[in-house]
Amino acid sequence: MRLLSILVAVLAAATLVFGQQAGSASVIGMGVIGLLLAAVTFRSPALPFFLRIFSGVFAIEYLLFGAAALAALAGWWPAALGIPPVPTSLPTTVGVFAILIYAISFVPVIAKIARLASPYFESNEVTTANLWPIGPFKIRLGILAVSLFVFLIVINQLQVGISLRISFFSRDMFDSLQNKDAPTFWYQIFWVFVPWATIWVVSNLVELFANYTILIRWRQFMANEYTQRWLDHATHYRIALAGSVDNPDQRIAEDTRSFVNQTYNFALPLLSQISTLVSFSIILWNLPVAFTFPGTSFAVPGYIFWVAFFYAAAATWLTHIIGRPLIRLEFEQEKREANFRFALARLREYSEQIALMVGEPTERSHLGQRFRDIVENFYRLVWRRLKLTAFTFSYNQASVVVPTIILAPYFFAGTITLGILQQVSGAFDRVQTALSFIINSYSSIAQYLAAISRLTTFEGAIADAQHGAISEEALGRETSRDESLHIRDATLLLPNGKPIVKLGALDLGTARSTLVIGPSGSGKSTLFRAIAGIWPFGDGKVGIPAEARIMLLPQRPYLPQGSLRAALAYPAEEGAYDDAATRAAMEKVKLGHLADRLDEVDLWGQRLSGGEQQRLAVARALLSKPDWLFLDEATASLDEKLEGEIYATIDRELPQARIVSIGHRATLRAMHDAIVTMEPNADGTFTPTPTAKAPAA
């Protein structure tokens, strides 16, 4: 970018010299804008990378168009092209847009968009691309993304140039019809229209393929990035505890898709509309049609252009006034839709419990209420869209005849030809369409801003869960100097901020197996979660033996979708353990009757009983062989005899592991070497205290 800024500065200086020698204010203005552009380009490395792409493209266009404009002023423009030479207004306008890119980078919503979009274009991930006729090759994802994006920008600019050339074809064709000049008419059809129309079709097909490629790769990158950040270090669990965002699944699946599509659909079309505005404004500005204020001799330069400009500007302002509430309504609609989907997913997850309790009428009532919430906001949304659509449809219909009405007196007076009337009507339509970009996109903009808001709040929740008040750093983790696992000077809080556990020091390595007992609500499970590093509320130090592998079995195990083999291997991959080891583990926990169904895919969380699920979780422990195994009432669904057998199996098969259990049954005391009791304090908290082991009752 620094080299580019130097080249822009050199061209701007040459332009100033040329302008002073020629005494041309427009050329001097182009040089002044060029110097400002050089300064902005020099500063552009401070911009988010996404905006830097646009800044670079505009700077390059200034160089190309500026050099072409100077060549035209020097008399070197090739007339054979059949289009007017590049005016100084074109590079000047491009320079102004580049300066505006820098200026709007300080607007908060633009900064948010650029920050969300930039990581994809800066990615160092290596990917495989397939380009004919080269074939598959390795490339850095960021380089591929930038290359595709710039290629699409160039394609869009080419299409604007083709549209401009076809507008001159339209003028010449209608003039030939008016003059009954058959040879010129057929020449325009076969030697002008057909070649340029063919290029137009091919460019659109190429653009379509490149468009789909960049969109799916971009969405894949964002989905992977957010999924990784959401899952890393149990961030998903801490966010759920804090309740800081709703429906993170929707934000990853839907809002990333919406953001990618809308960012692309606004960025490139906006650039295309800017190019269209500049190119076709030149036609309107140079039209030999003037308007003189009554009673004066002052003629308005570029009269038709100013009509198009103020016509679209007034409509844009009215559109904003009418459509502004859409942003809030779109956000609320997405939230209510997501809440309804989540309620349906929860019903499916707990279908057995609901059926056993005959809870269908209540569930039906709850789902009905959630959908009524959707309908209520939907009608507000529809009513606002009706108002906006009524205005935009009226505006677009009026735009069809406005230029013809304005130009008709000049045509009847013989000031302009039929070809010029048609060309200018088309140019007027293209200019007012470009100026009306916001009008025609307002509803989409509202959805876009809602998606941006949801993603930024999701990012904030992730950042808070990883480095803020609810991060794992709240309970500092350290490496213990011996083989024990300890907690020191800790206070554990409930999500509402109320203290539940206080302790000065607790060592769990003094015995091979330890049972933690105490009344319900005394913080036993909270203590386990703090040791596991997922409880974000509180402070203190948790000491873990170096490179110790810890496994915690909750009362209700998680069984992922897929085969039974995958459920047994979890959290490892499905093929982590061989068939013999898997079957042996199943036999040891009394699940041998399921050994022939290892590769069967089913909803195992619904097919297996609570006791079978708990034994499956123990089989996982036998396979993974952790150094520390925590059982949070992980055998509560088993009868006492089977529970004793399972504990004996754990003791026999995991001789190197330290076992820490939570349980209420008195029979568990005999299965452990030490007891820790949650003793109540005067302030309502509990302190885990080692106690002498008592015989089983």
C-alpha cells in the first residue's frame, strides 16, 4: 500500500503540473484529490483488512483512469473505441470514494462489519483450490479470498463498462431508425450489440460461479471459526450459565450465513452502483439540454443529472423515515423464531419424560404461545413493510416516465434526437437506480443490521466467557507440585452471585478414592465443575498434577448422534478404540447384550435406559483410562448390587486412577478410602471437610 500511495502521489503531482499549464480547474481538482488519496492510501494499513481491499482497488482505479484522462487531454485517446474519452471527473470521483472509504471506517456500524469480515481475508489456513486449466493446487485461504473478491470487483466494473457501451449502441441504433439508415442499423446489431452482449453473458456466468465459490468458502470459514471459539475451553457452558445470549446455535448457523450473503450483496453491488453512477452521470451532465431560471440568464449545468440526484435523494430520505423501525422488528423476529425452534428441539430431546408425565397439553400450550409471539411481531413487520413497499413501488413506477416527461419538450422542439432521448432515459434510469440503492435495499439492510448485532453480541459473550468475569481465569489453574489435586482459598458462587462454597484448602490426593457427601444444594456438583475448569463464578486456585488426564462422569451422560461405537468412544473419535477393546469394556459394565449393535446408528439417548446410559459412561472411562475419575452421582440409576459391581470393576480396571465420587447412598462409604463432608457455615455456605471414615450403615 505504501508503494501504491507513492504512485498515486506521482500521478497527482503530474496532474497538477498539467492542470496549471493548461489552466484547467477540473484537472487541478483531479490532482488535489489525488494528493489527498495518496495520504489516505498511505494511512490505509491502519484500516480493517476488508476496507483495505476497497481502498486499494480505488487507488489502482485512480491510477488507471487518471492516466487515461491525461492521455485523452494530450490527444492520445483512440477514437476507434467508439466511446467518449475518459473525463477528469471519473478519476476525481474514484478518488473521492476512496477518501470516503477511509472516512466511513470510523462509523461504528461500518467498523463492526469490517471487523467481522476481515478474518476471512486475512486467514493463514491452507486450502485446496481448483482452477481450470491448472487443476487442484494449494493456496492460503486469505490469498484465495482476496483474489476472488478483487476478481469479482473487476468483473462488476467490466459489466458497468459494457452497459455504458450498450447505451451508446442504443443511441446509434435509434438514430439509425429515425434516419431510416438500414446499413448503420444492421452494423450496430451484428458488429456492436452481438459481441458486447456475448461478453456480457459470459461475464455473468463467470461471476455467478466465482460468487458461489467465495460465498460458501466464506460461510464455511465463519461457521468453523465461531464453532471453535464457542466450544473451546467450555465457553458454550459458561455462556449458557451466564445467560448472556440467546440461541447461539442460530447465530452460528443462520446469522453467519446472513452476514456473508448480505455483506457480499451490499459491498459489490454498491461498488457497481457507484461505478454506474459515475459513468452514466457523465452522459447526463454532457447532455445538450439546459434549464434557465425564469427571469434570469443563469443556466443550470448538468440539469438532468441534478433532477435525478435530488429526485433519488428525497426518496432515500423518505424511505429511511418509513423503514427505520424495520431494524428493531427484524431483530425481534429472528429472536422469536429461534426461541420457537429451540422449544421444538427441547421437546424432541425430552420426549420420553414428557410422554411419561402426559405433558403434551402443557407443551402444546407453550409452543402455541411461542408461535403467537412470532405472529404478533410478524404482523408488525408486515405492516411496516407494506408502508415501505407502497412507497418504493410508487417511486419505481414514477421513475419509468419521469425522464421521458422531462425530455419530451426538448425532443418535440428538435433539440435532441430519438436516439439521445432513449440513451438519456436509460442513463437517467441507471443513475436514479444507483442513487436509489438504499431505497430498494432498505428491508434487506434491516435484516443485515440485525444479523450484525446478533453476531457482535455473540462475540462479546464469547470474549467475556474466555477472558472476562465468567472466564475460566476466574478460578486460576496451576500445576500442583505433587500428584495431588487441590483447591485453595476458593469461594464458589451461584450464577446469581450468592456464595455457596468456601474453603481454605482441600487436597484430594491423600487417598486413592474419596467420597464427597452432603445435603442437596450444598455445592458438591459445583465443586466438581470448578475442578473440571468449567465453573466461571468465584475465585481461588485449582492445582492439577502436571499432564494429568481428568474425566468427569455426570449423572446424565451425553450420547452424541451416530453409532453406538461413537457413543462409547466419546469424547474421542469413533475409531479411537479397536473392536476387541470396545467389546471388552461393554462386557465389564454389563452391556454385552449390545455388542452386536456397535455400528448401528440410532438415537441412543432415547433407546437406552438411564442405568444403561450410566454404565456406557463408565465403559468410556475404562477405554480412556484417565488419571483422575470424578463420578457425580454417575451410578445413581443402578441398584445397590450392580452399583457395587461397577465400582469393583473401576477399582480393578483402573488401578492407576484416583477416584472421587458424589453420592447419597450409605453403601458407597465402604467403596471409598476417604470421606469429604460438605459442612454448613453460619452464613449459609458450605465447606468441604475431610472426615473420619465411618462404617457403612
